[in-house]
Amino acid sequence: MDDGPAIELAGLTKRYGPVTGVDGLSLTVRPGEVFGFLGPNGAGKTTTLRCLTGLLRPSEGRARVLGLDPIADHRRVAPHLGYLPGELRLYPELSGAETLDLLSALQGAPVPRRSELCDRLGLTAEILTRPVGGYSRGMKQKLGLVQAMQHDPRLVILDEPTEGLDPLVQETFFALLGDAAAAGRTVLLSSHILPEVQRTCGRVAIVRDGRLVTVESVAGLRETRARRIRLAFTDGQGARPLGAAERWDPLWQGDRVELLVPPSEVVGALRGLLGLPVADVTVEEAGLDEAFLDLYRSDSAQERP
């Protein structure tokens, strides 16, 4: 195992008969990063993760995990890799403890963090003696997080990790990600919940229709994309034409309107809009969700004939 990239994809392509799930994806994740992997349903995120974990064989291109082939070198990779699938399926007749024992045996590594993780996630000894078939969705997800991290892997791949977790447990999860980053571990976080990616990740890759749209730092993505302008009007007329600003798809709520405007056009937009009977105006940096939507809108526009 070398000291190169934690993850390296080169022209990764996966086809299912006539359908292409991932198309020529090239991407590098550095050791010690908490890296976000974003895209809508059907964008190819889960297919990519399954190629990284050795569950799928690429049709073309290659995937490397910790410098190794996840299929050919599976026995060498497994002790250093943790994986939480997006659709976690467990044997219902096994207890929680038996499930963790089984999965640790498959990982082929000791589990120095099991007790700590169970304590922090509220999986008591009594809960772990129960059959998994009687667990709630949130309890199963907590068990999935423990199995992915109990052996303190160098790389953790998480597919929609907060599904089913209540807000307090989500805070514990975010703390675990912080601990992983502080310890120099690498985390690949695939999620459709943009605020949690913004909170935890340094860089993100965005995919669409199986292809890479961009790789940027979270800060850079927010900085270069839209600003949110909110206006409140005084005359009670509600929605009205906004002239040139109509091209930014105004969103009306009574006498208030919201626009997402590129940074370079904010001053010009305000000059035109403040000629209207405006009672209040605010301009905010876009969050990752607005940046994501703005990027997708731009990408779609470029593809139109």
C-alpha cells in the first residue's frame, strides 16, 4: 500500500447492458480529506462507490483504493476500508453483536473502536443482544456506522449516512467525522443533503448523468456561484415584472421576491431593482444548495441545442 491518493479513478465507466451508469469518471481524493460526492438520484454515485469497494467491476477505466485494485487486491484492501451502503441490508435473525462480529470477520481486522462507537451512538449492551430484525431504521443505521468504523480504517466510504438518524445522533455523526479528519483518516461522503456536506467536507465532486461536472472546494463553490438577493416591496401589488432581472427566475411570496444572481452581475441587478418601490433588500452568499442548483442550471443550459 503506497502513500499516494486515497482514491483514484481514471476514466471509470460502468455499463449495464445498453445503460451507462458511470461514464469516463476521473477523480482523485487525497489522504486525510473529508470529500463530498454529490449528485441527484440516478447520477451514478452509488455505482461509483460499488466500484470503489469491489462490489462491481468497471466496464472500462480503473479504480484504485489506497493504491490497490479493490477487486484483485481485495484481501489487502478490506482491513483498511470501511463502507456503509446506501441500502443497508442485514440478517434479521442475528443480534446486533453477532452482526458486528460477522462483519469484522469479513473485514479481517481487529475492532479497537467498537465499544467507543457503540457508546457514542447509544447502542447499549442490551440493544446489541436483540435480533436486528426488531431494530428501528435509525438503530440499523447506527449499527451500520459502527461496522464501517469499528476497525479504524484508513478510508471510510459512506453512502447517505444520516438516513434515519434523529438530529441528536446526527450531531454525534458529525463529531465522528471530525475525529476521523483529525486522525488523518480519509472519508468519502456521498449525500443528497447539501447542508451536511457543506458542514463536513473540504472539497466536493458533482456528478450528473454519470459524468463529472466539477471538483471544487466548498468555499470556492460558494464564492464563485450565485448570490441570493431578497427584496420586499411597499406597494402591496405582489408579483410584478422585474425587467432584465426576470432571467434569474424570481421566486415570489406575496410582496417578497428572491433571486439567485451571479456575483459579477449583483451590482447591475441592484441598480435596476432599486428603482422599484423597495422597502428592504438583503444580499447573501449562496449556500452549497444554491451553488449546486446554479451549477446544474448552467450545465443544463450549455447542453441545450
